[in-house]
Amino acid sequence: MKSPKSSLLSYAYVSLIFTMGLGLAGWMPTMSFLSTFLRDNAGDNVMPAALIMICIHAGSVICGLFAGPIMAHFGSRRTFSIGLGGQAAYLWILALIPNPEAAFYFAILAGIFLAFHWTGLQSALIEVAPTESRGLASGIASFVLVLSPGIAGLIMSLIAGDSGLSVFGPIAASLASLAFILSLITSPSTSPIGNKSQPGLSMVKNLVRRRGVYRMFIIRGVGAMSYAVFNLLAGPRLYDVGGGLEFVGLFLLGGSLAGGFAQVALGKLSDILGRSRLFGLVIALAAMSSAGFAFAEDISYLLCFSSLHWFAQSAYQTLGVALGGDASDKHEIGTMNALLTVCYSIGLASGALISGFLSGGAETVVLIVNALLLLTTVKLGFSLHHIKPRTSTEI
């Protein structure tokens, strides 16, 4: 069933973005605070939180490619709703059983639904956006992606204080549950053009062999690794230097304000100037901010560099989703986004493992290595100019 799109502010687009923001307001702050909550019981080591993140994204890797058939049957927006429901259930488990064991045992289940969430979301964004405005559409989505958890994170940190998951968890779980309910009500059950054919091994091979696409996967994986490293190490350091959990909340809010508004402009610029030039620049910015955070000692500088890093990481979402749409034919969109989700999860799990093993005294070294790894992909970012829009899609 098709319906005309007069603008990006269509019913489908607004409902998708609103429910995404509400769900992320519950999910992302919880993950950012998790390393701080669990560290004190592990000898100042973030390994417990890292293991939980690894388990979550192991589930996402295992099930990422299965999101394609789910979308072929339910449609991308319903798949997104299924993912939201699973993540809400996981947050309720953390809320009702606030200890590391519960978080660990159910982490793979959370990862399964995370794969459905992100793959469905990214495919839906491509479906509802005109080809010439994909960058702008992705920028608006990234604006919501970084602003909503930032504001929610600060508010929750002030309410929960040092009480931990026993107070924090129910708030986060309630937000995710509300997002799930609203997504079921507002997201129409359609069969998108991009998901009519079942994704198979031959389609995966064709996408990987396409010029520039494998480089995009490498960038996505390395960027996700950097995201995990930075977020696992940044929270505890801000807590120690600032002297309170509210500084972790300020980290989330600062990243939101720095990144959120800029993503809309960045997405529009990518439609005009090309995505590869901007991708190379934001990767370099991510590397610089990671190195700056490693050496900074003052809380104001730490917040500044963390905000810059979050802006750069948000740009990965803005530019990556648009590039994935550009590189895909109509019937390949679901498979492309499933592959991007798998690369993202592999990168996050790798970054979490690195952080867990080397935290507890070597955080500065890890952040510098993180910066160096990001620098190795700057040239790859600039090289993506070969990827041009291949298709337009409709709701």
C-alpha cells in the first residue's frame, strides 16, 4: 500500500522518529550509566559492564541477518516495534532484579531485539525519505537519537543520584515500554518495497563486492568499537573527576546539545556536498576528541571533548544510514542494513572487550589507541565518493 509523501514531516516519519526518541531515552542512558553502577563492585574495572555489552551484541550479530526475513514478513516499522518491545522487557529485568547477574544472563536476548530495532529503524528511514533528502532525513533522526537520551540521562541522574539501578531502572523501563506501545499504535503495518525478496548469501556477496561498500562496513565497525571504548571509559572518569553522577548526566546532555542540532545541518550538507568528504572529516574529529579526552584533567575540558566525540559518533549514524541507502537497490535495503547492524555489533563487542581488559589504570592508553585506530579509517571515509544513490523508495 503506497501513500504520497508531500514532505519529510509525514505521519509515518514523525511517528517513527518520536517513538525512536522515547525508546532511546530509556535504553541509551542505562547503557551509559551501567559501567559506573557496576564498577565499584569490580575493583574499579569496567569488565562487568563490558561483558554485558559483549553478550548483547553477540546476540545482535547472531540475529542481525535474520532481521531481513522478519522485515519481509512484518515490514520494517513493525520490526522496529518488535525490537522496542524486547528492549523494554530487558530494562524491566534490570529494574526488577538490579544486579549484574540478571543483566548478564538476559543480555543475549536484549541483543536479538536490538538487531530487530536498528535494522528496522534504518530501513524505515530509507523508505520514508526521498532520495534527494536522505542525508537530511538521517540528520533529523540523529538529532533525536542524541538529544532524547541526553536530556533523559541528565534528568535521571539527578533523580536517581547514587541509588543505582533500583531507582534508575524503573524510569528507563517505563520510557521504553511507552515507546513500544506507541509504536504499535502509530506505525502502519506495510510491506516495504525494499524487503519483498528474502535476503540470501548471493545478495550479501553482491553488496560486499560492490565498489566502496566493504570500506563502509569497516568504517562502521571501527566507529562502533570507538563508541564502546569511549562510553565505557568516559562515564567512570567523569564521575571521578567531577565527584558525582550528575557529571555523567552532563556528559550525555553535552553530547546531545553539541551533536543533535548539528546533525540536521550535517545531513543536509551531505545531500549537497557529498557524504564522503564529511565522513572523512568527522572520523578525524572523533580521533582528535578521543585523544583530547585522554589527556584532559579538568572537568570542563573532559565535558568539551566528550561532547565533540558524541557529535562525531552521531555523524556515523547520519552519514552511514544515508550511504547504506545510496549503495542499495530497492530489494537490497533490508540486507544492507542488516549487514551494517552486524558490523556495528561486532565493533561494539570488540571495543567492550578491549575496555574491559585494559581498564583499571590504562584508560589513557586505551583512549589514545582508540584515536589511532580511528585515524586509520579517515582515508576510507574520503574514498566513499564512489557510492552514488541507486534507488528511491516510497512508503
